[in-house]
Amino acid sequence: PENVAAIIDVETTGLSLDSDAIIELAIRRIYFDHHGIVTYIEPVFTCLEDPGFPIPKEITRLTGIADQHVKGQRINED
């Protein structure tokens, strides 16, 4: 049987749990055999989330994600 690992990348509007929000979620699953040899890498699943407030310019510079990219977007929790 194969094993699976998931690599998750999360972009946020900042570091505060109370006042910042997730703006992008990306997940890629990697399958490998019992020897640890990679057998398959899935395409990246990515989605954006509108935080409901302007993305700070510093975050846009860091991530490349701007208000127009996330406008009206929601991460499907299913």
C-alpha cells in the first residue's frame, strides 16, 4: 500500500489570531511507497478567501495576493 503526505501552505493577513484572517489555502498530496520513493504528486489544490477587510500592503508585497484577487472568494470547507 502507498502512503500519503500533505503539504499545506496558508497565507494570512497577519499573525494575530484575533484580528487577522486566512486569504489563501494551498494543499498538495504526495504519494510514496514503503521505501519512501515518491510515486505520484497531485496537482495543487488552491483556494482564496475574502477576509472582509483590505489586505495590508505589506502582506500584498509579501504574498502577491491583493484585494482584487480575493474579492467575493470563499474557501469551501467541504
